[in-house]
Amino acid sequence: MTESKIKVDHLTKVFFKKNSSVTAIRDICLDIKEGEFVCLLGPSGCGKTTLLRILAELETPSTGSYHITPGKAGKPLQSMIFQEQGVIPWMTVQNNVSFGLRMRHASKKELNERTEYYLNKVGLWEFRHLYPSEISGGMKQRVSIARAFANDPEILLMDEPFAALDEQNKFILQEELLNIWEETHKTVVFITHSIDEALLLSDRIFLMSAQPGTILREKKIDLPRPRSIELVRSNPQMGKEFVDIWQHLQETVQQHRDKAL
């Protein structure tokens, strides 16, 4: 049986303001296996990003706990790819991609080999000497993906990395991400609002409630890999899954509105 890589146990996060508090997530329990690609899907404001930020050690939980099983010594535990382009504007494309490796003092050989490899994988080798201001939004997200994989973390945390892109660029980057993932089989936790995207990428989808976010359902996606968006959209079972998830989201949003009245 595949070992658990991420274990989340009854995690709750409450944000406190002057005279009030907001519960972002409540009683989250997850068990994610080594090498799994999982998506978190739920209404806006349901705490998906808060959960990811806790796993990235950018927030602390209010109650509950989580554990990420460490791997090889010297490897970073996690890398996070944000919704907005997280590139460093004063560094070239090449220096952005090699940034994590340089920060952990990788050998010159490893740094050069991994940087060149992932620049080629995302189609940016010929643009390596350009600065972020000289490349498109889609290319900036390719830089973020290449940097994350080049740094060789134990897990990848991805917060709607393609949300701001046009549909054509989104499909291209989704397939590039899958191609790299199928080589590395990193454990990935991916936030999305797109049902198509979740069906294309996931081994499992966790469906969340409206705020405070809880895990309501889990869906296993039994679609052979490698996948393409054409395969997802033409598969009758995936069509049924799409409708089921859409209805879940609609019902969740309506229930939340009814409670607020």
C-alpha cells in the first residue's frame, strides 16, 4: 500500500479581528498518498487557499494538526505556485528557475543540469536571458512551474496557477504540467475552480463546502493516463462526473445563501 505523504487531522483555522472572528476552514481531514495528484474544488471563499498556506507553513492552524512525510535529506519539503505570477522581476528567466537551487546551495553541476532541463521542458530555453517584463503571462507561469520542479521538493502546492490565463494557454500549460508530473510523480495538491481542470489533472478530487470550508465528498477519477482535455470532454463517464460536481457546487452555494438570509 502506498505510504501517506500528507496527513491532515481535524484542521481548523480561525482568523481573529478586533471584535470578531472568521472560521476559514473547519475540521479538515485528508490522507494524500505519495505521488498522488489531488485537486481541491469548492466555492469561492471556502478556505482552499488557507489550507494550502497552512501546508506551505505560511499560516498556522488554530486547532488540529498536519504532517508531511519527509523524503531524502537536503530536499525542500514543499514549493508553492501562486495564482499570480510569482516571478522575481529583476532576475532573468534562467535565474528565476534556478533560484531555489541556488538558495539551497546545490552544486554547480546540479544547478546547471536541472535548470536547463526544466527550461527546455516548458519551452523557455531560448528566452532564458529575458526578464519577466519581456515575456507573456503564460510564459511567466511556465517559469513558476519550471522553478518549482527544478527545486525538487517533496510536494507541490498549486493555487489556481492557470486561472488568469486565456483558455488556449491554460490547456497548453495543463498538458505541460501533466507531462512533467508523469515523469516525476511528485505529490501535488492543486486548487482550482474549473471542473474540467480537476477532471483532467486529478487522481482524486476533494469537494469542499462553502465557508467555513469542510471536505464534503471525495471523487476518484478512473481515467487512464496520459490524458488530454479532448479525452476528458469526450468520455461519457467524465461527462456524468462533470454534471455531478456542477450540481454539488450549485447546491453548496445555494445552501450557503439560504443560511445567510
